[in-house]
Amino acid sequence: MKLQDIQPLSFPGYDDGAPIVIAGPCSAETEEQTLDAARALSSIGVKIFRAGIWKPRTMPGGFEGVGDRGLPWLQTVKRETGMLVATEVATIDHVKAALDAGIDILWMGARTSTNPFAMQEIADMLRGHNEVTVLVKNPLNPDLDLWLGALQRIMGAGITRIGAVHRGFSSAGEHIYRNNPQWHIPFELRRLAPGMTILCDPSHIGGKRKYVESLSQIALDTGFDGLMIESHCHPDQALSDSAQQVTPQDLGAILRRLVVRSGAPIEDELDLLRQQIDDCDHELLAVLARRMSVSREIGRFKRAHNLRVVQPQRYQDMIAARLDEAEQLGLQTDFTQRVMQAIHEESVRQQLSL
Ligand code: PEP
Ligand code: MN
């Protein structure tokens, strides 16, 4: 099977083209917390429940999930509410345990899709399990090929119920969002796999609950097939990702406010392009802020060593090198000169006012 042959996923309750909604806590913490969330989400019409039981945490010592003992809780959710259940798998042991427990949807997280060895082992373990649905989140770094490779490994194991989840990309420095959306990457994935279900995870992109609604609306407006949203009955007490989880009640209100538009091609195209402009501007501002912070650092060094703030030779060399580089990128010389001068002036001002 090729990427362009992947068919849309259909789930009971979402077969009329309505956006697919997968919701549930970042982590299953206790049986009670899991079931409370599931019941509340079912009552607002969510039909697919998510909960992580093996949690890949950046630092050791944090809450790393309840492990296998959370599987029966998910079985109870399925039995009691009739929702499909989804969890993250990162090792072959997780896959084995989740398949044995009859989990409907397995997703590979960003830390796993980044690792081709892990993806291949998981794919081999999934071989022959055509009953299961597999979702592959984008890798941590903005590398479309790595994402495609992860999807292809799963396809190579004969799995046909396959989809992707866009959760943004990790990046250094201060940004408004936790993860940089880099929307052009999932858009390119859409072009290469037009039929594949691609969901958006606004919770991990935004990192704060106040961004969930606007990011969800962007996702729906730009042709994503649905959303994966983290929801917890008491978000502030959540053991993982507490800042980004919304209550089931708030999620219900968000879902009611989201506007599902028909795919008018011209509008969509314009939206996609504007989104890319917004992306570029977010990056530009973050880079400028980082440059100023480095510049202040240099200023402190110069002061400590009694050096002049402006070193004319360094400035001339820098401008010449930038103009050269910019020209190769197709930028107008006088435009680059104005931009670089403005940036340099601001750097000098910051160094002088330390
Ligand atoms: C999650 O969904 O809770 C998770 C860990 O996601 P990601 O892999 O996107 O960080
Ligand atoms: Mn999470």
C-alpha cells in the first residue's frame, strides 16, 4: 500500500464526515478519575476515549503512568459507556498488553515516532492485527520524512486502519505555544496522503487550555479530520499536563462553539497561506527575541572586559556576510540592509542601556 492509497478512518458516530473527536485525560491516574472523565465525556457526545497509561516523561522521577493496571480501567470505560478506547504504546510490551486487552486504537507518541528502531519493532509486533486502528503522532522535530517513515513502517506491517496526529514540534526558547505548529508540515502530509485521516492535537500544541479552542478552530478550518483533546475532571490536580487539560464541561462548550465549514477550496487555500504567514511571524519574533538576549549577554561581556560596544570591523564583516547570504536566498539587498541595520541599532541600544 502507498501513502496515497490510505483510506479515511471511519468510526461509529462519525461516519457522516463530522469531525472525529478523541478526548480524555493525558493520563489514567486512578480507576475513579478515569471513569469519571469517561462518563462525563460520553455525556457530551464524545465517542472515543483517550488515556495514557505508559507516559513518556522528559525527566525521570515524575509520574510515569499507572502501567498495565490501567488496562482494565479502559476495558470498563468501553463496557460502561460504549466508547472506543485509545492509548499510547511505545514498546513491544505495551503493544502486546494493549492488544490482549482489546484496546481499539493505539497511538505512537512523538518520542516514539522520532525513533525508527522503535517504530519498526512496534510495526513488527502489530503485524496481522488488522482489527486495531493505529495513529502516528508527528515526531518531535519538524521532519516530514521521519513522520512519513514512521507511517510507512506501520503500513509495511499490513495495517490498513491508519491515521496521523499533528501535535506540533518541540523547539528551544520562549514561544506562545508549547509546541511550534509549523502547519505547512501536516499540510504537506495531506497533499501526499490525501485520503488519510489527519487529526490535530491542540492540547499539546498550545500547552495551555486557553489555546485549545482557537487551535481547534484553525484545525477544522484547514481541513483536519478531527481533534484529539486532553480532558480531565479536575485539570489543576492532573498528574501530567495539567495546564493544558480542559474539563469535560468546558470541552462540551468548546465543541458546541466550533464552526464546521464546508471545504470551499478558494477560502481554504487562502487560510492555509495565511496560516503559514502567521507561522513565519511567530518564528521571526522568537528569533529576534533570542538574538536580543544573546546581544545583551555580549554587552555584559564587553562591559566586564572594558571593550567598546560597537566594533566597526566586526559590524562591517557581519553586514557584508549577511547581504551575501540574503542575496543567495533571493532577498533584495537594500531590504536586507534596512532590516539588519534596524536589528543592529536595537542591539546597540540594548547593550548601551544595560
Ligand atoms: C500524550 O498524548 O499525552 C502525549 C504524551 O503526547 P505527545 O507524544 O504528543 O507528546
Ligand atoms: Mn499529555
